Amino acid sequence: MAPTRGVRSRLPQGRLHLAAVLITAGALVAGCGSPSSSTTTSPSPNRGPVDVLYAGSLVNLMEKSVGPQFSKVTGYEFVGFGAGSSVLASDIKGKVRQGDVFISASPAVNATLQGSANGDWVSWYATFAKSKLVIGYNPSSSFASQLQSQPWYQVITQPGFRIGRTDPVLDPKGKLTVTALTQAATMFKQPALTAITKDTNTVFPEEALVGRLQAGQLDAGFFYTIEASEAKIQTIPIDPLSLNATYTTTILNQAPHQAGALAFVNYLLGSGGQSFLASHGLTLISPPSVSGSGVPSPLSSVIPSTS
């Protein structure tokens, strides 16, 4: 999956000593409050960049809400880059792209960055939100009324139906879509659903899927509810299945901007970030659940101890 457009990346600008990191991050916790607090608190002087690599399904949330408000409140420069979670993990491991914070749409992706064999990029991660997998459809499609009134697994297998999905190798949503189609094929004895998982003509880059649907090139596609909500796409559930994107965040080991990374995670999981997450339709996991060990102590107010 190609990277999300309109965002930038930076090369590392050196490491900070641990003592300076803890002092700076501790001072920032109080400043990472709700969005409304910024109206009465002047932002701190620019403290440099924070490189956040995030799942492409969060592009609008990160670039239009969380990122700008985080910068306004803390004085750090939010530098975001969105792409498929698996693509980002591969770029991190291959040292193609440098990041401070990694936000994935699947906990399993973090495993590819854990352990010495994978470069020890991730020691811990916090699961903080979910978003349902749904079918988004074009209301002008000749199949629209059927999608609204008939079982989805029967409608999308009809001759001439144009369905879109993302690559399961590059994007957790694509993998989740294959799971949904495979489970439904067995549950409802619909082998045509399995055929969709093998048809490469139904696979599109994540950022192209929305445009193709809105342009009428597709009748429907598989999306997360947060994506559909942001793009104002009409949806139907994939009942009786219930599958979700599961969003996690971590600070990458060897992150060049440690203090900024701590400040960003504090903001994302604090009252300010949580307000934006909820308003964009994410289902919050509060408190976040933690996997692994070594969560930095300056995050203790937003991430519970696992000890």
C-alpha cells in the first residue's frame, strides 16, 4: 500500500540524555490536557519535531485533529506519516523510515518489531481503541437498495458487483477482510466469497479505495468505521460477524526524539487526545491494555503499570 500523501518525514537529529528526557516529559504531562485547555494556556516555544508513524486509516484524525492540537498545546512539531501498518513496520525494521512513535491498526504487527531477531524496535505497546470493519457503499450504485435490504454476503457475490479491498500482505484491514470473507463463506455456504479473496482485481491501495468508491468505480468496499465516517461514506454492518481494527501505540526504541515521543503519547492517551478519538467514532479502551514491558515512567498517568 502506498503511503498517505500530504505528510512529511524527518531524519533523526540526535539523542537526548535520559535524565533530560524524564525531566522534560514530566513537565509536559500537565500541559497535555483537553483541547479546550489550549484556549487559556499559551503554547510553549517550539521544542522540535516528533515523528509519528501511524496506520493510514487514521490520516484525517492525526493530520487534522490530534497532530495540530498536540503541537498547539505542547510546542512540539507534529510530523506525521501514514501508511499500512505492515508497510510501516517493514520500513522501520529496514531503517527506511525513522520514527519516534508507532501507531498500528493491529497488535500482531508489533510482534514483527519485537525481539533481537527483529531489531528490538518495540519492547511494549498499549492498545487504546477499536474500530469496526464494515462495508461502505456508493448510494448511486445499482446494488445500493439490495445492500440495504438483503444479506451482504449474497449481494456482493452477484454478477457485476464491484467490490474493493486492501492488500492483506500490506495492510491489517486487508487481512481482516479476508478473515471476514472466509468466515462468512463457511458460515453461509457461499464459496463465491472465498473467490473474492483470491481475485487480485479487487485489491486497491488504501488511499485509492475511498476515491474509487466515491467516483462510482466500485459498488462497495471494506472499510473501518472511522474511515467511512471521515469520508461520509454510507455503510452496512457485516453481521453476524464482528471484526475490528485494534489500535496500539508505542515509543520506538532508538527513537531520536524521546522527550517529544513521551509528550505525544501522554497527549494521545490523556484527556485531550481521548476526546478527539471518541469524537471521531473510535471505541476507546480505557485504561489502555499493555503488552510487553518497559513502559517509561513518565507515561504512568495514562498507561497502567503491568507490575
